Amino acid sequence: MKKQPKKGKLIIFSAPSGSGKTTLVRYLLEKPELNLAFSVSVASREKRQGEEHGKDYYFISPEDFKQKIKNNEFVEWEEVYTNSFYGTLKSEIERLQKQGKNIIFDIDVKGGLNIKNQYPDESLAIFVMPPSIDELAQRLKKRKTESSEKIQMRINKAEEELYYAPQFDVILHNNNLDEAKKKAYKIVSEFINQDKK
Ligand code: 5GP
């Protein structure tokens, strides 16, 4: 008999910007046996080159974002940077659950803990730990996606976010990307395949 794919788990990746979490999430999404689908968040920031509406984010204006807050459409949302709102729609989780998928989230630290607390039984919250704040600054500069002012804003926030790491289920150190990918695969695969208590 063919084995049914495991479904319905929530895998949360949170970390300071530049820690490599997006790379890890993309890597895991390429593994069909994990049966993962990406939770597309709503964002009010400008679209970067190469990003697609509906794939990377649902890009909307800050005004539309505030309307969705009023309509109670979010499971969680945060003003991650001043006037840049990000949030997970209830309808997005329902959409992916209906497809029979495990859902993977790439969201900020507070949002990650918020989802973990709302879905304590089916979620695994992973904090990706960068080697150091200096290294993080170097990565953000190399990425060249933000102005130096915005980079500084992200570094300040990263320092604050490190304090939340102990509240996560797993801390995944990303000193070496290949090693981190292997560790991430092992952690997620074991969690998805474990039988319910
Ligand atoms: P970026 O602008 O680099 O794409 O994302 C900035 C931060 O917002 C990242 O830490 C990213 O993980 C986070 N983020 C993305 N989507 C969401 C979301 O739906 N909710 C929350 N709370 N944070 C999010």
C-alpha cells in the first residue's frame, strides 16, 4: 500500500533578517517528501526586484493592510519595521490546509511565537541563529537589497530579536549554510514524520 504523505503540521522559521532563514526555507520547499507549502504573507513594503505578488508576498498598501486588520483577517500581524506591515492571513492557512500540505512560515520572531502559541500541538518553531551581529551586517550589505539606513534598522532589530531565541522549540545555528541545511532537513523531517501522541 502506498504511504500517505504526512500533512497538517506548521513549521515556523524565524530569525533576524540576514540569518539565512529564507534560503533554508527555499531549500526545504524543494524536497517533495516533506509535502511543504509556503505560507504567503501579506506585506505593505515595496516589492523588490525579482519578487512576485502571490508567490513571495501579497503586496498591498499600508491602508489596505490596516483595513484587513480591522476586518480581523489575520492570524497574526506585526509592524516589523516602521510603516512596513507583515501578516499571515487566516485564509492562507485554510487554503494550504485544504490542499493537504504541511505549512512552512518565514516570519519575524514575534509573529513566529504568536503562531506557535495559537497552534501548540501541530507547530514546530525554529529560530535560525546567525554567527554574530557583525556577520549579519556583512551579509545584509552584501545582499544590496536595502539602503544603509534600512540596513542599520535591521541590525538594531536583530539585536532585540536574539533575546527571544530561548522561547523557540529549536535553535538552529547557521555558521555554515550546508551544515545548516542538513540540520534543518533532519529536524523538519523528524517532526513531520513523528506520530501523534
Ligand atoms: P523582508 O522585508 O526581508 O521580506 O521581511 C522582513 C521580516 O518580516 C522578515 O523577518 C520576515 O520573516 C518577516 N515576515 C514576513 N512575513 C511575515 C508575517 O506574515 N508576519 C510577521 N510577523 N513577519 C513576517
